[in-house]
Amino acid sequence: MGALPEALDRTVQALERVKPLKEDLQVITYPAEMGEDAARACGLEPTVIGSINQGETTPQDTENAAIDMLRLRVDLLLFAGGDGTARDVCNAIGETLPVLGIPAGVKIHSAVFATNPINAGELAALYLQGKVASLRAAEVMDVDEEGFRRGIVSAKLYGYLRIPSQTRLVQTVKAPSSPGEEASMEAIAYDIIDRMDDDCFYIIGPGTTTRAITSRLGLSKTLIGVDVVAARKLVAVDVNESQLLELLEGRKAKIIVTPIGGQGCIFGRGNQQISPKVIEKVGKDNIIVVGTTGKINSLRGRPLWVDTGQRAVDRMLSGYIKVVTGYNEQTIYKVSC
């Protein structure tokens, strides 16, 4: 839908944090877009193994690369992608090697990824220097396809990978909404609807909490997409970044998003259509974060966080933000990047 691949840029961001170790580091990669390009882009001279059809890589290529890294007994396997890539790595090597994911996909429910590329590089460097010694088994999750076909979005456990243990730098596994939270979601929906202005466009991100808003309006909601509502009617469904930017031209708009359960991410995981350009155009003051008290409490004091791909936008979003938790109920919560 017009999205541009981000794996190269995000991998370079991670490797820049590892680069100071290059005198004591041997970098082994697969060819071209499977590691070589990123390594060379940040001044590293990698050892290139394996073969691929450039521009036509497949999940089997990922599995082959992981198996080859296992044969070489690398100290750390750093991979870029989303839940699908994590599944491929898990299928190939299980828990036999230390690994770490650089988040560069759309679906990133798994707990094997750093919170952003810079933190992936920082954690990789710490581990390679022996400053983070322990490893832990982290969940590899992906959307349950059978449930999705029945109109239910939920993450399914596919296995585990061993990652360096550093809570500050890695994300937690996505947690589903509790069945007992429907009343709280309804209360949030009533609060948002009562405050809606007919002359404003509302960009509504994915999630069961946001879906409660459209349901209360009698509107359908794209399961894992972004929709736009104005005057309590759908004006666009399953939009991409370019469509959003076109719709916003000359119009007042607000963004409604909900944190990912258990993780706390509000931008950069599953809602990349709401891009840095869209966020800048709408403005921080016009972002509405909604989340049940149970969802907020599940963070256990960890901050909400963002990973939009633009550090300036991430910093702009950082600080404190109001979270709508019920009807006429709000809490102030910290956002980090």
C-alpha cells in the first residue's frame, strides 16, 4: 500500500552503535539486502556468505542464513524484520544461538525485538563486550491466521529465541485485551464520541479499544488498519500514509490510538500508516491516547513509548500525555523513546 522498506536504514542505525567495536569484531552477513548493504553503508567490512536472488528474497533465505550462522557458531545473530522474520529464525535454529531483533516490520508482537534500532545496537554492543552476560528465552509471536479469518486479532505463540537479558532496551510480548474490559472500552468510547467535533477528521488506529469507538457509532472498523471518521461517518477505510496526507490537507484533524497491551507502544508498531509526516501535520496536542485502566496497569510502571522511525518526532512525542481511561476519566502517563 505504498509503504517503503525500512530494514536497511534501521539496520544501519543499529550497526552504528556496534561500529566502535569493529577492530575486535568480525561481521558475517548474507549478500546484498540481507545484511551486506547495511554493513558496508556504515563502514564495516563484512565477511559475506551464502547466496540469494537479489530483490526476490524468501523466508527460506532467512532460514538458510540462520542455519549457516549456527554452523559458524556466531556470538550473536542480529536480524531485522518483524514477527514473520522472527518465526523464520525460530524455525531454523530455535534456542541454539543468542539472537536479537532489530524492529523493521509491521507486526512486531514478539518479545525478541529491541524497542528501537538504536537500542538494538546498544544492547548488541553491550552483549558482545560481556557487559550483559545473561540470556533469557523470549516469545516469538505472530497473528493467529485462523482467528483473523474469523474477525479476531490475536497473537499466537510459535516458539522461543534466546536474547540478551536487558529489560530497559527490549520490548515485552504483546498481551491481549482482557474479556472483562468491554465495559471500560464502552466508557472510553462514550467519552470520545461526546467530545467529537463535526468539522474535525478523526484518524483511528487499530486495536480493540479504538474499535469500540467505531462500533458505538454504528460503523465498521478495519481489523488491523487505520480508518478516518468525520461527522460520525466513515470517510476513508484502511488508509495508507499518502491517503492520510491528502485527506488532511487544509483540514482540522485528531489521531486516536491505543497502546499495545503489555508493550505500551503507541506509534511504530502496527500503525505505521500514521507516519512521522502525518503526526507532524496533526500535532502532538491533537493526539488522543485511549486505554483501559487494566491495560495501563499491565505496564507495571513502565512508560509508554514510540518508535516512529524519525528520532525528532519521537523526541517531540516524549514527555507526559493524557490517557483517556473511562468516561470523564484521564490519567497522565510518561512517554519515552
